[in-house]
Amino acid sequence: MCGTVPTYSRDGWIITVVGPPLSTKGVDFMRSKTNGAASKGALNGAWRTTLLSLVLAGGISSGSALARSIVVEIAPPPARVEVVPEMRRGYTWAPGYWAWQRDRHVWVSGHTMRARNGYQWAPDRWQEANGRHEFQAGRWTRDSERHGQ
């Protein structure tokens, strides 16, 4: 389920939040407890809005920062033979690999991609250790890092 907080403008800022429904429970520390004139000032409201925006942005973006590792006991099948097209200048080939989806290995075909100066593409691969297989996603490595592989 996804909720949208209505768009509103405050002190020249337009704020729209899209994501899971938000609860105001536990956000009381951001509300003023006094009825004094100083507590209703624009600066207090701006700080409260800024703090709420930072908390929401940090919570939404933190999910992508979590590392995910795939370790399975089933070895991937042998790699498929692919016809590699002739590369145009400035492009490189990322070979196909076996991905793990819905409790089984699924073939992902190779593709061309733009090359990066000073880097080599280290392809996606499975590393076997102690009867288990861990997936290691492809990545760009500096030319000097590949000498040890």
C-alpha cells in the first residue's frame, strides 16, 4: 500500500512525500508544547519542516544502501555459449550469467555497454566455498586491480 502526503507550500518550499502511509505517532517531539508567541515563529516552523524532510529522505533512501548477498547450495549450470558481436570503439561486452530468481537459476544474456577509461569489466560470477555458492555482481575495476585475478 502506498500513500501520498498532500503537497503544501511553506515559506517558499513545496513538499510532496510519496511512499508508505506515514504515521504521526511518535513525532510529538517536533510539535511545540507551549502556546507562547515565540513557539509560533516562522523559524521554528521552518526548522521543524526541514527536520521532518531529512528524516523522511533518510528513511526512504536507506533501503538501497543495504547490502544484499545471495548464497545458495545449488551450483549454477555451465555458462551458455554466446555470440559476441563486434565491439564498436568505446564499448565493451558484459557476458551472460546465471542469476538466482524465485528459487532457481535463470540465464541473463550478455550485452554491450559503454567502456570506462582506465577500467575493466569484471563479469558477474558465482564463487564456491564450503559447498555453497555466492553470487558476486559484475563491477568495474581499475586496470591495476586485475593483475592479481
